[in-house]
Amino acid sequence: MKITVRLGVTAALLSVCIGPSASVYAQAFPSKPIRIIVGANPGTPLDLGARLFGGEMSRRLGQPIVTETRPGAGSTIAGKAVASSPPDGYTLFYGNATSQHPVLVKENSLDATKDYAPISNMMVGAAVFYGRGSLPVRSLQDLVAYSKANPGKLTFGTPAPNYDLIMVMIKKSTGLEYLGIPYYKTQDSGPPLLAEEVDFVASSASKFTSQLPTGRVRALFATSRSSLLPDTPSLADLGLPGFEDAGVNWGLWAPNATPRNVIQVLNSAAIAAIKIPEISAKLVAATGYNPTGSTAEEQMRIYNASVGFLQEAARLANFQPQ
């Protein structure tokens, strides 16, 4: 009996000295509300997506999950808020971490390999290229032919640097010629296309779904297949492979150094939430992107592939981050 008591006291003292074990900490997490910070305005697809799967994660984790919007600087404002938060799993970033990388952002840039801990890739989205309805083209081949027959006239509304870099790679592969017209935000490129002030733009699959039946806008091609636009060919379909890594990947990230067991708890809840058919259907309808759910390792692989694509495009274009 004395031996048992002594062992018990020793174990208790060790617990005080070194803190709870990993398994105990994982069981205790979460013990308070979790914040998901998105770098977009309220009501945007990114915000709606976080609220949709966040609600189901909350139910599974037994704690409230609050979605907070901090738009601006290509999600870098939101990303910095998360990266500088305590690495305890209670403050998360949701969005496209690639858009904050130094290859695209000059000041206060973030590199997910150093600043974040991956949880799960949640959505994969194609960059879809839309032409104005009166533009006499129906395909990428038509677009290239039109640009060569009308040198200096074809205009591309550039809503973000990553879309512009995708165009650099398309130009390299096809000889497409165009004039880039930059816009401050992705949503700013929609009205000029509808007003026929630019010839074509890049955006998400859900951007112009209401306009496609009217003929005012035409989906020409995409970096990958979209379930929302089943008749729109991917660049791979057109004989240009390698653009699958160029799309948008919305992932759930924690601050770097977040304990692995906490990541595992969040990963299980995130994947379970996004795999629910009702939630998946709502996410597709709201964003035009395809729900995924992945391991943390796969999320980082996707991130590195996307960064690699943009770095090569930036090198070819002699692109300087803004």
C-alpha cells in the first residue's frame, strides 16, 4: 500500500512539474470559444463558407465558433492577426494562404511554411475566365486567334496578382496577347465586364452564374474542372496541363507551433463538417468551389505546389510583388 501511495504522489508531482500530457490536453481542447478569421467582407463566399462548416464544427467540438471578418491586403491583415496569436488552436485563419506569400506581397507577407500550422484544405476552386457576351469568341483557341488578329486591342481585367500570373503562363503556352487592366479587388472586375469596358476577366465559378443564361457573359475556360460549370473545359482538357495548381485553395490554418494533438482535433472536426452532403451542396452553391477536406500534410503539399507555380510565373514575367 505504501508503495502505491508513493507512486501516486510521484505521478502527481510530475504532473505539476511538466504539465498535462498530450493526451490530457487533447481531451481538454477546446475549453472555450474558437475564432475563425477570414480576410473578406461579411456575406462574401469566403465568409459564408466559414460560417457553414464552422457551425457544424462547433456542434462537434462542443464550443462556439465565431467567424470574424478582417478584409484587406489580400487577406494579409487577417493572416497577420492569426499568425501573431497564441498557438493554442483558438484563433484560426480561413482562406487562400498563397495570396499572402512573398511572391505576391511585398510588405508584411506571410509564408505558411513558417507562419502557419496546416489543419485541412477545405475548398478547391478553379480560376474561370469569362468573356463579355459580344466578344466574338467561344473558346481559348478563339481568344488567341482574336488577339493576334486584333493586336493591342484585347483587354484583360486583372483582379489579383495571382490571376495575372496565370495569364503569364497561358501566354507562354499559347501566344495569347492582351493588355492587362488592374483592379483593386476581385469583385471590382465584375461591373466592367458587364459594362463591356474589358474583354475578359478571371474569377470564381459562382461569380457570373446568374448572368450566363442572359448571354452577357460567357465562360471560356478554367484552370480546372468546376462542378458548377460542367460544360466549361479546363486548360488540361485543352492540352495545357499543369494549371491545376494555379487555382484557389481555401484552407483552415492555425498559428505555427500549435500542438499537433490540437491540430488533429480540429482536422477531424473540419473534415467531418465539410463531408456532410447538405453542407457540401450549400458550399458549392455559394462559392462554386469543390469541398475537399484533407490531412494537414496534404494541405501543405497543395500550398507548396501553388507557390511553386506562381514563383515560376513571376520569374518569367519579371514580376515584382506589390
